[in-house]
Amino acid sequence: MKVVIIGGGVAGLGVGLRLVQAGAEVIVLERAQPGGGATAAAAGMIAVTAELLDAHAAEIEFARNSNALWPDFAKEVEALSGQKVGFAARGAMILAADAAGHARLSRKATESGLSMLDEAAVRALAPLVTGPQAGALWSPAEAVVDAKALGVALAIAFEKAGGKLVTNAEVGRIERKGGRAVTAHTAAGPYHADVFLLAAGAWSGLLESSIAPITPVKGEMIALAPPKGQALPEQVIWGHGVYVVPRGGRLLVGATMNVAGFDTGLTQEAARGLRAGVEALLPATRDWKTMDHWAGLRPRAPDGLPLLGPTRVDGLWLAGGQFRNGILFAPAIAQAVADQLLGKANPIPAFDPRRLK
């Protein structure tokens, strides 16, 4: 089977790797550089708890499955590529601002088999949390990964496994014959295949709006550097409308959400809002310097659920709509979509692209 995958982020490369390992001939067409879109912009949280507190049941199950796959997936990608991806199980705490928030998080802790920390325990684990709070939900198994490093490593692993990666190859259209997808057209020429997988993130909707109604949602982030001698938090911390992620000697702070088309321009309003949030969360950061400010585009489907599987066009499949969970879902998407393409599994009904009419 020959497969052309449109999009070289973690979804496209992950599925491509699994297909190559199963013996398929796979070409990944990437409009720019691999892992350079939403993947590179991501904070890299494998946030199976915080991002999914009120999620659809199917999404929670998928997230838990993917979370369980992550340790071996990270080791495999590192072994194949020879590159570190920065995977580490650091844990995550979600602060409760008041009694009502504490009650809500307590219910979620009971449902998930997690624990609640009182104020003293929060400060013992995270000394920088000195502001008022009513305790926190603690998820010790949550992890982080260096999303930029992951994109690079996945590209190397895919090629070493036998896949072909073509960069700077934007697909202008997917040609159909007899109702079936047959050719992906780029400025450098056509690419023919038995099956096409559209995994172009927020850009998927530009190419196939009728079957991939994906909206880009801009998220801005900042990175802070602590003064000399000041330690970063060990874990991911959520609260006051932001989250913080320690990485490479800096503290990543995110993230805004704004539907603004494909505009990735940076705004002072977003930077000020993120600074205000992190300073309320960790008051000591008032003295920390802002070192970076960037934006990425998250791909969101109309109902907020992923789009994974065959579309209404024969020979055209979709792996998109991950929204804020592209990194978390990466190993599960790789396995699930590859298995579907190989005829080993059926689409997950809640994520079937054909549900959207």
C-alpha cells in the first residue's frame, strides 16, 4: 500500500512511522519544515487530567490510553532517532482558588482516583506557590516532553524507518477521479497514492473545508527566566487562568485562546495577561524576565472532538482536530489511525470524521 500523508507534525509523522513499520510505502508532504507548526509552539504537556476535566467520555478514554503509551513511545522515538525528546514524568497540580473550586476538583479527584493536597502540601511540593489558594488536585503521573525536540526526532525516526519526507511541499489540491482521491498536487509536481491522509493541522480546513471543517485557534505563550540562584518549579502547575511548564532553564507560561484566522501576530495584551496570571500563580515571578513570546495555531473541529479516520471521499483519511491535545494524543493517534488504514481497527465513533455533515 502506498500512502501520502499531508502534514509533517506529530500526527502525520507518528502515523507515518507506524505505517512504514507495518510495511507500507509512505511519503509525508510538509508545507514548511517537520514539526514546525503547532508541534513547535506547544508547551509539551501530556496533560491527561487538567485538559480533560470536563471532556467527552470517549476523549477521556483516548487520553488515558495515550498517556499509558507515552513512556514507551518516547523511548522508541529516541532509540530510532538518536535524539532526546525530553520526556519526564514530573506530575501536575491544579490549584483551587476557593472553596467552590476545591469542591469541584475534589469530585474530579474521586472520579479519577487522584488525591487532593491541602495548602501546606501544595507549598511543600511547589514552594513558589505563595499566593492564596485552597489546595490542589495532584496528578503525579502526568508528564512533559520537549515538543520541538519531539518534532525533529519523529522526522528522523520516520526517515530512518524507511519513510520519505518532502519539505517545503505545500499541497494545493487533492484531485479526485470517480469520487476517489488520486493525486496530491504540489508546486514541485503531483504525488499519487492508494490512500491519502490529511494531517495538516489548522491548515487542513483550507485544503478540504467540506470534509475537514477545522478552525485555527491562536494561542500565545511567553517564557520567563528566573534570576540567578532561583529554582524553577519541578512540576506543571495550573491556576489563575494560566499553566506553567519548566523546560530548559525557563518557565513556559500559557496560553491564550483567540479565533483570528491564520494570524499569528503577537499582542501586548496577551503578554500582559499571561504575566498577570503567572504572577498571581507564582508571586516570585514578578522579578523574572520575559525571554520569549510566540504563538501557534491549534486545530479545532466544530464539536471540539478529534477527527480520526476515513472521510466521505474514498481514499481520503483525516487525522486532525486535536485542538489543545496534539502532544498528549500523539502516540494513540499514531497507532489508531495506522491500524484503521491497515484494516486492523474500526474508527472510533465519536471521532469519525463522517459524523460531521
